[in-house]
Amino acid sequence: MTHDSSPTPHIGPLRMVELQPRGDGAFHVLANVQLASAWNVLSDCAIRLLEPGEVLLSKDERNEQLFMVLDGRLNVHLESGEDKPVASLDAGQTVGELSVIDGSPASATVVAATQTRLLVMDRSAFFGLVRASHAFSFNVMLLLAERVRSNNFSLTRAFHLQRQFLEEALTDGLTGLHNRRWLQETLPRIVSRYRRDGKPLSVFMLDVDFFKRINDTYGHSVGDQVLRLVSATIQNTLRPLDLAARYGGEEFAVILPDTKGQGAAIAAERLRDAIEHQCLTLEDARQVRLTVSIGVTEAQGEKDASALIEEADAALYDAKHQGRNRVIVRETA
């Protein structure tokens, strides 16, 4: 059997000495408050004892009280109390400041981690102390400012994490290019905008020739190196405004804004040539030569994003069947 080594809280009536600010660095709303002059208000406040695991506040519960920990510890949970606590409150710390000021519901669930004794300050006592003590008002203002800063930091961090997760969700982990999900979400918006503005737009699909043979001959790790080399060549060869994505496997899609089909064919041929002149040298000095086939189409009329991909893919299929290592442009009506 294990025993809690924490000291048993004093259960008797409130003593003035208990309200002295702690020396452990914890912020105390009574710092610099003349307790003798505030004692009439504080001595009338209720004392509440919580057993370990007992809930003080539930999230979204209405609350109009400020609680000060006299002895023990409270845990703060974002949800029901079953999740991992995000903070702990020890002797001298408070919870419920905003609720007692504006009557707002609790924003988290607060549970006793050990046997805990609390000073309970209702709205009448709270505002009575505000009127009686400038130091108390100042301390509460600092505490609320600290909470706001903490919330702003949490919101900023959450925003950056959300953006990071979104970027990761839309990025191919192997090549660093956009992935197919990004293409499916982004291309329809681009097509719609360019159709509305009356500007040219082209797309081409690119496929590494004999990629299965490369994997079978040299292994999948070499296949991954090939995909990274092709991706780097795409990024280094195209214009900054062109957008590339790994469509799947060894197939890539490239969006060329402000580009007619003829210009896209020239860009595709330049890329095809650049890749043909690339050579992947392995650790055993063997060399892997690369070629790609490319199918090009231009957005015209009422073609949507799916139609563009289908046409570019059909042109890529023609390039494969006409001998590979070539660019085929799908003529549009």
C-alpha cells in the first residue's frame, strides 16, 4: 500500500498567516495587500475542502466565485478531467478570476490532485476587496494580463502548429513537392480564376520512364533517390510561378500559369532534356540514366481541373506508346 506523503491540510478556520504571499515564486493576489485592513472581508469568506479527485469546476459550468488554494494542489484539464492536466495550481494560486468578474462559465475543468483547502471569494467579497485595496486590484490586473499573454501565446502556437500540420498534409514527404491532395484542392481554384480573368493556363503530366525496372534492378532506395532527383530538377528548371506536385508513384503534375500550350510544350521539352542529362551515380560507381515522358494540354473553354488532368494524362500515354523520352501536346479544339 502506498501513502500520500503530502501534509494533511489544516481544516480549521482561516488564519491570517495563511494569506501571506508564498516564497516559492507563485503569484499571489494578496501580495502587498494590508491584510489587517482587508481581514473583515477575507475572514467572512467560506472555506471549502476537496478530497483527491473531487471536481471543483466543470468546463462550461457557470461560476461567480474566485478560489484561492490555501493548501494542496488543483489540476486544470481542458475537457472533462479524464484528459491529461495542462496546468497545476499550488498554495497561493487562484482560479476563477474571469468568472467572478463577468460571470462567464468555466473554460476548463478543475480537479483536486490532493486533499485541498480553498478560500472561496464570491463576487460581493471580491469587489469589496477591489474597492478596499489598490494593491489587490493591481495584482488582479497583473494576473489577468498574464493569463491573456499565456492565452495569446497558446493561440499563436496553435496557429503555427495548425499551419505546420496543414503544410505537412499537403506536402509529399519524399520529394518535398506538393502532393495529390494539394493538387485536387488547388487546381480547381486556379482554373476558375484564370478562366474568369481570360488568361492562358497549361498543365503537363510527367512520368519517369522504366521506373519499375529501376526499382527491380537497383532497389527501392535507389528508386527514391531517382524521384528526389527528378523533383529537384523540376524545381530548378521551371519558373518560380510554376507549381509542381507529385501525383502518385513516379508521376508528377505541373501547373504553368500565364502559359499557352505552345509555351508549355517548350518548358516541358526543356525539362525533359535537363532530366535526360542527369545521371545518378551509386555508391558502387554504377550509373543510372533517366528519361521522362511528358503530356501537355492547355486550359480552354469550359474545361475543369479534372478534364485538364485527364487530357494531360492521355497525352502522356501517347508519349509512352510513341517510344518514351518525348513530349506530346494534346491538341485542343
